[in-house]
Amino acid sequence: MSTAPTHQHAFFDDYSEGAHPDILRRLSETNLNQEIGYGEDRLSARAADLLRNAMAQPNADIHFVTGGTQANLIALAAILKPYESVIAAASGHIAVHEAGAIEATGHRINQVESEDGKVTPQRVQAVVDAHTDEHMVKPRAVYISNVTELGTVYRAAELDALSAVCKANGLLLYLDGARLGSALTSPVGDLDLPGIARRVDLFYIGGTKNGALLGEALVIANPRLREGFRYHVKQRGALLAKGRVVGAQFATLFEDDLFFRLARHANTQAQRLAEGIQARGFGLLAQPQSNLIFPIFPDAVIAGLRRRFAFHTWARVGTDRSAVRLATSWATPAGRVDDFLNHLETLL
């Protein structure tokens, strides 16, 4: 029996498509070239140089891994001692969607409430103040994501404030950049890649959700954290014999502004969706800032939309309405956005 989807288009996520044609072309063109393994190939070296130049960090340590959960697991397990914990929003990816990967390494996640998906300095300080002695875990790191799970984007002043509270309390600041491309090209954002690298200790640049087949670039900006990091990568099963596969993709993404062009496209289509939905009289949980939007529809409208489109229901809003999540990608056709809005019109 065929398992092909029956819907017209899926707005489930930003990784349902394969890869940008330029990436497939690069993989094909270099396919039969012999390369050294474990990320020491010429393609990975080229990618690392491009990234260091883009972030204005000539000495940054860069490791290419396959996915976001793997990047989070490696980074946090590497920087935390057995008795240390990480502070994160209750909605954060490591707290909700990683099957307890961080806890499985023996580290507690100190979860803080967040209305918009962001971690605030006040809530970081409250966790630090509540953990007073060796009878409790010792907070050592703060985890944030940009874009957050609720589609919001950190601004420079917010990241400065977080960085300051971390430095004041001896905490390390780690940024999950699964959708960093979307954040850096957000219409409300004011951060660039060098600005991120200056403000956090380590972070990753997401390729999986921005045009790559797979792969993330884990960046160690803080020189104190670089020594022996490849051992952590290897121990967690992320040191790929064919590291060239990820290196080739990031070399392509960071040539000719491709990474940012793809992210801008995703943001533009999300903005068009949001504006069209609002023009038809429906509200949003929050104003759109990225490629994730959360419109609120009556249940009957949701049922009608599902006949042609796939998406996630996010949260109940009142007795007969729900917020849904619509995600656009680097490959979302403008015509599919038009189709969604036209079908919505028929349901009014």
C-alpha cells in the first residue's frame, strides 16, 4: 500500500525537503575525489575557513556533526562536570524534544518558565540564588535557542544581558542554532553571525533546517573550551569517517551567501502567510519573527484546512479554538502559500 501523503502541502517543519540543488551538485562533483576522513578533508577545511571568516573568529574551533540533538548532547556533556546542571526554558528543545538526552548523561536541566520561549537574566539569577551548596546541583550553563521553540528571536540587548548575568555568575552560555539562519535574517532581528560569536561561549549553526541534507556546525568560541573537544565528539559517536559529507554542504552554504538567501526565503514566505491570515480576520499567538508562525483558528477551520494541508496543532485556546504551528522552509513555493490562503478564504 502506498504511504504517499494525500495533502497538498505540508507545513509541518523546515526539513521535509531534501537539499538545495547546489549542495547536491557539490556532493556529486566531489563524490569520487579521495579525501582524508574524520573531518580533516579539504571540503571540511574549506567550510571551516568560510565559517571563521563569516563570524570574524579566525581561531574558532569548528566541528561538523549530523544533527541538532547530537550537537546539544556533545556540547553540554563536554562543558558540564558530573554535578553541574544547565538552565533552560521549560519549552526549550533539550527540555521537551530530545528524549531526555541531557539527563541521560547525568545532568539536570533547571527549567524556567518563559512566556515567549526566551530565557531572561532574572530567571537565570533566581536559579543560581536557589542553589546554595553542595547538597544541590551546581548551575554551570545556560541553554538558549535562536530561533526559540515559539518562533521568537533574541535581540542584541537581550543577548548582552544574558551574557552579563552568565559572566557575573561563572556560567557558560550555549546557543542552539538549529534555525539560526532564520534568526539572523529575521525582520525584527539586529544580530549578525559575528555578534553571536562574540556573545556566547559555544553555539551551532544549523544546516539541516536550512537547505542541507543533514548537518550542523558546532562552534567553540571560548578558547578555554577547545582543548580535547574532538575526544568528546568521538566519544558521542559524532566523529564521522565520511566527514566530507557535512563539510561539502557547509562549504556550499557559505559560498555566495546561499545560507542567508535560503533563510530569507523561509522568513518571507512565513511573513506572507501571517499577513494573509491576519487580513482574513484571524489572530496569532505572537507577531511573526521567523519562519515559524502560530495562527489561532476555530476547530472547524482547522478541520477544513487539514483536508489539503498538513501542520501541527500547538495549543488549545479557549473552548473551540486552537493555535497551530505553520513552518515554512528554504524550499516553500510562494504558490503553496497562495494556495493555503485561498483555501482559507473558502472556509470563512
